[in-house]
Amino acid sequence: MRDVEHSIHLVPDYHVHHQAPYRLSIPEATELKRQLEELLRLGFIKPSNSPWVTPVLFARKADGTLRLCIDYRGLNRYTVKNSYPMPRSDELFDRLAGNHFFTKIDLRSGYHQICVAGADQPKTAFRSRFGHYEFTVMPFGHYEFTVMPFGLTNAPATFQRAMNDIFRDILEQYVLVYLDDILVFSRTLEEHLRHLRDVLDRLRRHSFYAKLSKCHFAQHKMEFLGHYVSDQGLHMDDAKITAIAEWPAPTSAKQLRSSLGLTSYYSNFIRGYARYSYVLTSTLLRKNPPWAWTPLHEDAFRALKKAVICAPVLHLPDFDCPFILTTDASDFTVGAVLSQLRVRAVAEFHDQAAAGHMGFHKTLARVSRLYVWPKRKDFVKDYVAECPTCQEVNSANHLPYGLLQPLPIPEGRWQSISMDFIGPLRPATPRGHDAILVVVDRFTKRARFVPCRYAISAREVADIVFDRVVRDHGLPLSIISDRDLRFTSRFWRRLHEVYDTQLRFSSSYHPQTDGQTEITNRTLGDILRKIVHDDQQWDLHLAHAEIAYNHVVSPATGMSPYYCDLGYHPRVPADFLRPSQMHPDTSCPALDDWVAHMTSIMKTAHEHIAAFQTRMAARANRSRMDHPFKVGDDVLIDARHLQLEADTLRKFQRRFFGPCRILQAVGSDTASSLVNFRVKLPDYLRQARVHDVYHVSLLRPYRRPPECFAGRPYERPPPIMVDGHEEFLVSDIIGRRVTDDNPPHVEYLVRWKGYPDEEATWEPLEHLEHARMLERAYDRARRAGFTAPPQPTDPPPSPPAEETAEVEPPRSEADLQQQPDASERPQRTRRRPARYDD
């Protein structure tokens, strides 16, 4: 049986507190009467004649019901405070490392299970319109109100002492207690059942009752004290993450304190939390400050919310293993970090400059010379595979991703065409032509070659298409092209919206989508090289090249483009060398025979195209593999052909950038396996209208390092020499402010490549001489309302094979009016070593 009572000791000069009841609404009065009847029935309260009088009020629960509260502030003012210590949540969590099974026991109205000393019961008396009562058991306390303390001031201390006395010999061995929250933890299921039986027996012997609906048994992941604990580590509560993410910008110092109070509870999850909060507290929470919410505060507030949303799982330290103490001292302070030996050992043989980021086998061999621990091979393999630097730099050693996905076969002639430009061809011909517009019917493979100027407008392209294609063959149902500005212009899109022609574009930096036109371009180039003379007037020979191309049998259809399109071969001068052509048959075939003939041609062409695509896919897929990507994955994007650093560093720039999140699969519904994906690019790239759809051959899976490798050191690359000066690489710009100097000047918060976020520094504009593109990109994104900081990379070009085209979604009027400026795309750059001037 319980042998603990709650006593209320008063200070010598106390005064009996009596206070009139608060006014209640009709629904509150009805609920009060119901709850009083229930408490009387249970024997928790009794009628009282005590001189102590305390009012009651209600608080609304999350589910909308009313909770009875007793306003004991007057009594608490004269109560001698009990200094019994409450456990620290972070110390409790430290005991959970290495455990796999968790049970949470929640006591039913825990405070109501402890009696109030008889002499002190009159002090708990409260008054209502229905009478004057006093508690025989300890009134509602901390468990009933999880967000703020209320009730009797010493109630938590009394309850915690009772729980500690029950479990004293097993506390922190396999049970943790915080008031009425009891957590049982074990490494194995057999141990867990034994531990759980012991805990329940102790509660039974002391007559404490649990609420079954709030108990959870033998789970691998459990909510405890506002966090989730698992065998992986410590997680944030998803409900609180959602609440923080949806928290509006504060409009007063009180609201700001409230929001910071919630985020500070999870500050150990947020790298550089003090830096975010300092921007908000240093100016807004001083004594009697004028409230001035600036863009700088907005950026810091949103960055803090983003950091909470992206918070990692914290790996719990294993106290059975030794720790490494890393220190860093200055003239006024000393910093220290604890880390475990395994991560440090592998980092020394993989991450350091002298280690060279070697592969798994070489790193394992070096580690094994000096260190041994269980499952060392798996640890090193995961460490190397999840190294961010290696993922961005190492070339792929597997077959290209993406099995061949041929485009759907058109239903008839000139229903689907592909278009592309060849050029500029320098010098221009005497007629001013320096480009060729190539138009190919995807069904018959017939091509039209039109000489033109490379700088023609979208309107002039439309004139050529109508004059050379639509006039003879009608409007197509679809047009496949690359992302030439003329094919993505507002005029071109609106024109084909009017004519109900669907525009289909190749994915970013993957021209192989329009493989038909690419092959035609190559063939045309070969023909012109053979027939063009030294005068280089190739436009005079373009008609001959078109006739030659369309007379040759296509391997896809098994017949020439002319025959597939017209049903006969147009006469050429060589036909007159045959005697049979001297006396042609003038008889007119029957109409049915002609229709049957043309139908046979189309059927034969369709069968040949289908068979050819099957053979082509089988041949191409020998050197390819299916991709593993799905929506929601993080990927790296191929960046081999981009200028991400200065030209002097181009040879050593990283092959991939990211990670970026896959948002959706894009492509034809008839494709057996979608090979184009839309990814979430950084905001500054979206602002610059960089296309966000990529073929899988340009993607690489990104393995996010788990928290067990949290001790991985930063590389901290040394400065490089530029024009005789030491400069550091700028990763990105994440903030902007105007100083209070006279005159004021602009400074940018710079994050350095290879350095942690905590070492970001404020730099004046003149220090960013080689980072102008990043600075302009940040300002442009900031004006547009984007809050995510620019990233230091651009999206890339491509590898091979004719693929499923992407259907371009309709764009808004504002989208069509914006035009990207390629010269404004930011790049990684360098600066003088003002990093140490902070």
C-alpha cells in the first residue's frame, strides 16, 4: 500500500487565503456540476467548512473538452517550498543508448493516487456556486496539464519522491521515471519482459494504477518527454515540428519569446541554434526595445524553422565506449567536443588530405592496421559510401541508368514531327544563311531541310514551318524539340495552343530525347561534306541532300521516306537510264487497289517501326541498367560540363551537385518505365528559370550520412592563390544586413566551402569581388520572396539515347513573360581571407 502523503507546510507569517469564486459560463457551470458529482462519488473531495477558499476555473483541452483547474496561487504563496530535485530530461535520454525495446506506462490521474495529510486537507478547500469542498487526495497537478505547471506548488516534488522510492534500486538501469511517465527499456525482448514484470509488480504492491489506453508495450520507437526514442537515437516530436513549421511570424516580443521557448527545447537538434536566435534576441528582446521586424529578422526566423524541419536524429552516446575530447582554446574561452573513437579512426584514414578519400577496400586496409572492433567492415563500408565529398566527386562505376524508352509510334503521316536547328555555320553563305532548320516526320521519317539565319525569331520559324510543312501536310498533333528559346517562347506556345498542337520538349541537357532529329542531323552533315565544294555554298546543295536522304531506305520502316509518305518514289534523272521507263504504263489502277496499296504501306511501316524499336531497345539496353529512383529520393545531379569554379580549377571541380529531392516522375503514360524526374532545385535556380526535369542518366542516388557518423570532421580546405592573394571558396550567401556605421554599408553572411555553418562570417561587398554572381542571385531571390539560401551549383548537361519526351505543363502568363539570363547564374567563386576578420 502507499505510505506517502502530501503535506502542506506554511511559513510562520502566513494569512488564511480566501477568494470569491470566478464567474463561469452556463456550459462551464454545467461541466463543473458534473465533475463535482464524479469527484464526490469517488471520494476525492468532501464538503468543507474550511476558512481557506480558492476559486475554480476551466482550461480547454486539445480535444475541446473542459479540464477543472484550482487556482492555488494564494495558498502557494505561503507554502514552504520543497527543493526535491526533478530529473533532467537530457540525462535521462543518455541512459537509452543501445536499447531496442521500450514500454511506456502512464498512471491514471497520478496525482489523485496520493492522499493529502488529514491536517492539511482543509487548506485545499475550494469554493463554487454548488458548494464548498476540500480534497481528500492530492488535487490535479502536473500530469493533467502537460504544458504549464499548476496546482499545489510541492505536488511535483511529492510525486517524484514517491516514484523514486518505489524504483530506487533499478532507476536508470532499466526504468526511467519523470513524474507519472514511466519508461522501461531493454536490449532484448527476453530482458524486456523480465524488466516489465518487475516494474508492474512494484506498482501493484504500492497500489498505483495505470491507464491502459495510454500505455504502449515493447515498441522499437516510443514517445517520451516530448521526444521519440528508438534504437536509432533521439527524434523530435513530429507534431511539434509541424507546429513550429506553421508558426506565423511574431508581431510582438511576447510572441517571439513564446516561439523561441518552443524551439529552444530542441536546440540540441539544431546546429548553430545560438546564431539563429541571436539575430532575433539581440535587437528585439532588449529592455523596452522598439518592435521593428526587418527582412533580416524574417530571414533568421524562417531559417530557424527550416533548421527545425530538417533536424537530424541524434545518436545517443555509448558510455561503454571511450570518448575523444577535442578542444579549441582562445584567450577568453575554451571549447570542447566529445566524440567516439570509431568515427575519428575512420576519418583519419579517409577524410584527411593525406588519406585522399580512398575507396572502401583501401580505407579498410589502413584502418585494420591499427584498430579492431565488431562489424568493422560494415562500418567502414557505410562511412565511405555515405561520404558527401566522395559522392560529389567520384565517377560512376556502373552502367548508365535508364533503359531505352522509345517514343510512341504516331498513328499516321505528319501527325508528329520533330524539329531542330543545325548551326550557327560560319561563315554565312552569300545569301545570308548560317543555319538549317531540320523537320522530320516521325512516322515516315521524311525530312525537310530549310536554310535560314540562326538568329531568326520564333515568328520567322513559324512562317517557315507553315510554308514548308503545314502547306503540304497540314498541322501536326505534336511537335518534339529541344529547349531552344524560340521553341519555348511565349509566341510559339500560344500559337500552338490555338492550333491544339501539343509541344513536347527534351528533358534538361538530354537531347537524346529527340533522337530522330539528332540522327538526321548527323546524316545530313555527312551528305553535305561529300557534295559541297570549296566555295562552301552549302545552301545551294540542300535540295539535293534532301532528295538523297528521302530516297534512302530507313531501317526503321523498311522503305524510303518518300515511298512511305507518297506511296511511290518520285522520279529522278537516274530513272531515265532504265528502258522500262521509256514507255510507262498509262493504265489507271482502280481506286480500291490504290487505297489498299496505301493502307498496306502504312501497316508495313508501322510493323517495321515497332520491330526496329524493339531491336534498338534490346541493343541499347545491353549497356544500360534500370534505375532505382522513386519520388521522394534525394539525388545528386551530374555537373561535369558546368563551370562551377573558376577556369583554373575546372579540372578539379566536383562531378555532381546536390542533394536535390525528387518531386515527381514525368513522361508518357505508355512508357514501361519512367526515366525523367522533376527535382526540387534551389530557389535561386528556379528564379532563374532553370528547367527542373532530368533524365535518370544524369542522376546519382545520394546516401545521407547517418547520425552515427556525426563526428566526421570538416575538411576545411586551405586558401588558393589568385593574382598573388590567398582566397577562400565561397559556398553560398545566406544573409544580408545594413550596418549602423556612418555612412552605413551592406554586408553579406557568407558560408565557406568546406567549413561548418558556425564559421559563416559577415563580409562587406568589396570582399566579394569574385562572388558577384552569388551576390546578385541572392538579392534576386530575396526580392522574389524566396528564403532558402542560394546553392553554389548549376544544373548540368547529359549522356545518351532516344528517350521518352517530357510533356511540358502549361505555364502562367507571368512565367511566359520572364526570360532567363544565363549570364546571371551563380558559380562557386573565391575571395580574400577575410574569413578571419569576424
